[in-house]
Amino acid sequence: MIILVLNSGSSSIKYKLFDIKEGAEKLLDKGLVERIGEKIPSHRDAIKIILDKAGSGIGAVGHRVVHGGDRFSKSVLIDNKVIKAIEDFTELAPLHNPPSLLVINESRKILADIQHVAVFDTAFYCGMPDYAYFYGIPYKFYEKYKIRKYGFHGTSHRYVSEQAAGVLKRPLAELKLITCHLGNGCSITAVKNGKAIDTSMGFTPLEGVMMGTRSGDIDPAIIPYVMEKEKMNAAEVIEMLNKESGLLGVSGLTNDMRELLKEKAKNKRAKLALDIFVYRIKKYIGSYTAVMSGCDAVVFTGGIGENNPGIIEEICKGVIPEGAKTLMIPTDEELMIARDTYRIATTLH
């Protein structure tokens, strides 16, 4: 079956085209359509460009959706109820869910005779224990506004967990893994017996380790303090924490790991940014090893995790349990989406 995978942004659509059969997977094409709203008039026009390249014979379409809240524990066939649910969680993912919805709706109009599947970044975390996803704030805010830890990058963490089991030649259901997705956005997940039991990102992708431009964990009292001192409003502070902090904010130079590694010997703030980055990840690996009472392997993936062995070596020093393996596994979220889409589409035929 030919599976088209669409990963939608506000001004771009990444796509991959796979030929999936039982026991065989082949990447046929991949690409990126950018500058939607400028060079390309609309998402509908972008989809038509992708379909022109993909050709005929598409059997199903898989869509990456960032936020499915606590409603979706697995990938699902898209119908009007699923569309409504994605709309309901738009407030929690205002930058991500709207373009996904737009592309889902437009592609369902153009490809009305085939099945469309939603694969949620948050789904991998729906089985986390309640003590891991609740915050120490009044319970009424969970009841009224669904404030809890949701986690992100779930499709990537699920993919590399499955790949790690293959590398280790052991059943995933018997393993204790710590998966580290390190790129401009970073998240760490504890995977015990194939299930995510905790993760570093929270109610939003801002929580967790320090990232390229995101602060990660901070004392929440910093927010009103900075608002008062700098005469900023809440939206401006959140913008600063998301886009002006992390490696960029500390170094004052860049969020590009490659550039910071070049500068660290002569620039104290570049070195400081890297030291904080490494230290925060070490703390998460240590804490997840503790809550799982051990660890069989620590898996690194993402742009930084796959391409910076020096940084990985620094992270691993003194924190990897004796006997545990360190693995670098390239992630492939689109292949995971294609697999789910194939499974659902063929089951329903």
C-alpha cells in the first residue's frame, strides 16, 4: 500500500511517501513545501503540489497531530468526531494543531475516497501513572482546564524504543529504556516494559531540559518577577522563555550546537550554555534510572543526539548505570506514522 505522510506547520508541509507491505517498507519520495501564504498561496495549493509529485495510487494518508490531549492513547481513523477533538485541544497547542487541522480538512476534500489517519505526539504518554502527570496545584485546575503533563515527541520516542529492542535483541516488554530526543527541542522519556511512565516535557513543550531557545524547567516565581522588573506582560515573558532562552539565551550567540562547540574554548558563555545543557540532561537520566529501579539502555536521537558524539559522551559520564548500553538511533517519525496508517487502513478494509 502506498502511504503518504503529512507533517504540517503553519507555513510548511513536510511529506514522505512510503510503499508499505507486510515485512517490507520502502521510502519512495520525501520533500518539503515551504513559504505557504507567500510563494505558495495556501495549504490546499501545497497539498496539490505534493500530490502532483506523489502521483496516483495513494492508498491512505497519515497525519502528524501534535496534541490529542488525554483523549487518544493510539492512532485513529479520522472522522468528524476526531476532527472535533483536535479542535478542542487547539487552545493547548495553538501553533501546531490549527495547521494540522487545515491540512487534514483540505486533504480529505481532495482525497475523499481514501482513509486518513491521525497519529498523535501525545498518545504515547496517555498511559503514564497519575502521580507522574499531575502537578502540585489545586486539583480544580485539572478538572476545569485539563492542566496536567501531556508530553511531546511521543512518536519519536516510541519509534526509537522499538528500534532499541531490536538492537538489544530483547523484547521491548522486558526493557527499561531512557530515550533522549535532542534537537532544537529536547525531551527525555522513561520507557518501562514498552510503556512511557514519565517524560520531561509537560503541559506544553516548554517544560523539561534546557533546549535550543526554550528555557526548560525554571522557578515559576521568575515569571511575575521579570514581568514587574521589565514591564512585560505574560505573553511577552512566555515568548521570551520559548524563543529567546535556552542555548541562545545563555550564550548570547546562537542555538546551533555546532557553532557553540566551535566557540566553547574561547567564549565562557558558550561553554556555560553547553555545561547547563549537559547537566540538566544528566539529572533527568539519573532520576529516571531511579524511578525505574535501573536502566538497560539510554537511547539518543534527534539532530543533536545523532550527530554529536562528544556531547553524548559528556552526558553519559558517571550517570549511565553499570551494564547499561548507550545507543544512537536515528529517529523516523514519518515511518512510524506510515506503519500506524498502514495497520489501521488494512484492518478496516
